[in-house]
Amino acid sequence: MGFVGHQMKRFEIYKFAQKEKAVILTGDRDFGNILRFPLGDHFGIVVAHFPNEMPTLEINRYLLERFKELSEDDFRGNVIIIETHKIRIRRMR
């Protein structure tokens, strides 16, 4: 799939999440682009960035633990980047 195909797929995922009032959880860093997916225009985007060698089970456990530290307001309209040992939240102002 070329660049345009990837962009269309992202847009379809974004539209579906909007319709369902859902938070997007992805490993695709492009969803963290606030010019394409402006803060406040969605129900939340979580970009999970972990080393490729990290087992999926370990990533899932880590994410579940980090989610316990966040409130619903942390998600709504914001982009959350979760990495090993670090959480960043780009908040709408």
C-alpha cells in the first residue's frame, strides 16, 4: 500500500472512531500529528511506542497499568504518547 493508501486507511479509522465516540489506540505515530488530527476534534488518540523486541503481552500489561493513571479528561480531545517509562499528553488549550 502506498502513501495515499495509508493516509486513506488512517482517515477511515479516524472517521470510524469519531462515529463510535471511541479513543484510537495505535502504534502508528502519524496519528500523533496534530495538524492532521487536531486536538479537540476527537475523543482521544493514544500512540503506543515501544521497542519492536518487546513482547505483546508485556506491552499490553504496561498499557493497562498506565491507563489506570489517566482520567477520562486526559483522553478527550488530546493525544497521549505512551513509551517505556514515559507518558506525554498533548492537551487542547
